[in-house]
Amino acid sequence: MEGFDLRDKHKSFDDIQTEFDTINYLYSTWAGIEREYINPYILKVFANEAMESNITNMEDLLFCYTCLNGEDVINISLIEKYLKNRQNLKGKSYLTKEEIFKYLSITLNDIKNKKTNKKDYFDEDQLLIL
């Protein structure tokens, strides 16, 4: 059969935003308080990919755990606060879903490259006791 096959599985986080042959979950509608939320699939792919990079920043680690915890949607304001803090975004009242995806992608690349805009909470030789 000629043509293309529409796929719903993505090869990586960046593959979610491809223009052709994949379902783009960014534009799916998720009801939320005051505005639309982000599809949980996007956040789970982000978190799984980030967790493969041996995260050292506690803020990143907690955000990833939150994304992976359960099937519920995450309040969009929590995602915004994380990204604004992580990427030092000042003066933006709110982020669009497209901007959220863009900053999640930038953050994921920062995590993979061990780049932080802030000092990591713990040095490698310190022990965290919870």
C-alpha cells in the first residue's frame, strides 16, 4: 500500500512534535481548571527520557517523579512554575502549550548535557536522607 502509516508511538521526546506521520499529542485537548492542560503522555515521555540521564538536580528529579506518578493530568501552573524557574523565565504571565513543549525540550537537552541554570542542590559526594 502506498502512502504513509500514521503512528502513535514516538522515538523520542522531540519526535512528538514532528509534522508528518505521527499523532501530535500537543494539540489534544485536556480539560483543566481555568485553561487546557498538557496531555500526560508528553510529560511521561519527557520524564522517562530525563530519568535515563542520571539526574542530579533535585528540582528536575521531583518534577520527573511527579510526571511519572499515576495517570492524572498535572496542573499546568505547576509545569509553568517548574519551567519558569528552571529556565529563568521572568516576566511571562503564562506559557502556551507550544511554549511549554519548547521549554520542556530545552530543559531535557540541558538535563542530558548536565547543564543547569542554577547550582545543583547536592554535590556528588553528599548523601540525601529522606
